[in-house]
Amino acid sequence: MAKEKVKHLSGVFASVFAHAGHITKEDAKEISGLDDHAFEHAYDKASNIAESVMQHEGDKMDKFLEHFAEEIEKWTEHFGGKIFK
């Protein structure tokens, strides 16, 4: 289960780069190692993050980190809120 959550997060992260035009969608899928269905879910999540970041007027990196941190928290809840023991 933890492996799939990490793959999802890597898919979201890589897909943000695809949305920004730095890599292709296919590259992001390859990096993630996810199947088609799981990757599309991660890609959609990345689309929302990228859109929010691009519309943000302030520091875009801060906004990206804020949104990505929310995704990390959501996908790591089963660790009891602690990735690092």
C-alpha cells in the first residue's frame, strides 16, 4: 500500500512538470510507474495544482509546495500523520 501511495505522489510531481511543458505526459507516466487508470488520477490532480499555481500572483514555488504538501498529507494519513518516526 505504501509503495502505491509513493508512486501516486511521484506521478503527481512528474505530471506538474508535464503540465508546465518541461516533459511529456508519457515521460511523467513512465516516471510514476503507475498503470493507466492510476496515472490519469495523478495527472488530473497535477492539473489542478498546476492551474492553481499558474493563476497565483505571488511566489509560485511557495504555492506549488503548499498544494503538493496538501497532497502528501492526504496520501500519507495512514502513517498516522508521521512519515518520519
